[in-house]
Amino acid sequence: MPDSPADIILQHHPDPFASQREAAREYREQHGSLGILPSYSEARELAVLVAAVRATYVCMLYSGFGYGALHIASAFRLTGRLDVVESDPRAAEFAEKLVTQSAYNDRVRVNLGSHQNVVGSLNGPYDTILLDDWGTKYLPLFNDLVRLTRTGGCIIVQRLGGNTIPESLGESDSLLGAMVNDPRLYTSVPQALSPVIAVRLR
């Protein structure tokens, strides 16, 4: 069986944050699976997308225990800032520790609190907003997410954690449905539905 693209990446481009991911994995297991820990290929995909759009101000609505944040921060050029929103105190604490130990604390800020409270208080506008679910999790925040995305910026949603694919792309009760149907967004919908990318037009 031929290698998958992810296998090739792992063979020719070893994870620069492999030890940090292993530490995050151990911490996650010790504390009862607090949240989703991205794979190396998922974290790299985000970093490449952030680099491709030349984002310098990014908001990530899940911490990934700080591991994904390290990949994103490493993709910034001379300048860049990442705001991470995490509702679980233990996951936020570990993410902050990992970021500090890796000397990225000048570029990454971890915001602890519920998504509703933290996102509503953010100012933006962000070049890119990163999400890990296009079901109903972030649907109540949809208008805030669009407000916080600068014109020409994008919302990137990865399909993490085995999210169920909506039966209809037009479902109004999913974030994906809202993104597809909102005239302010120009939304791509790949067959695998990951990543879903929306660029704000106005």
C-alpha cells in the first residue's frame, strides 16, 4: 500500500514539536481527555494555511493543549500574534506552560473562559479564525466570528474528533450551514469537508 501524504510528511519533515505533543498526550490521558489533541498532519495543515494567507493576527477557539498553537506561531513571519480561547482551566494551564517552555509566549496568548464570554470581548479584526467543529458547537458565536474576521480574512474549520457530516449542507442548525448560506462569506466545501475555509468579502 502506498504511503499517504501524511506519512510522506512525517518521513521527510519530522514534527519539530514532537516532544511537546507527547507531553500533551500524556497530560490529556492523565486528566481524562479534556479536549482534542490535533495530529501532526492536522497541526501542520493549519500552519501551512496560516502561512499561505500571510496571517499575522490569528484567533484559535480551542487550545489543542498548546501543541497546535506552537505550529501556528512557528508559521508566522517576522511578526504575528495568536489568541487562543480555552474554556477548561487545566487544558489552558497546560497550553500556557507548553507555549512558555517553547519560548513562544511573546506571540501566543491563552484566554481562559467560556467561548461566549471570551469571544464576545475580543476586538479583532483577525486575519484568520481557526475552529475545530462545524456542527453546532460554535453556531451561537457565528455573528461574532464574522464580526471578528477582517474583510479578506478567513475562517478555517478543520474536521476534528469525528464530527458528523450534516445530511444537508443547507442545514441552518449547523455552523457549516450558516457559513455556506451567509452572503458575507465565500465558502469552500471540499468533499471531505475538511478544512472548510471561508473568506470574508465584506
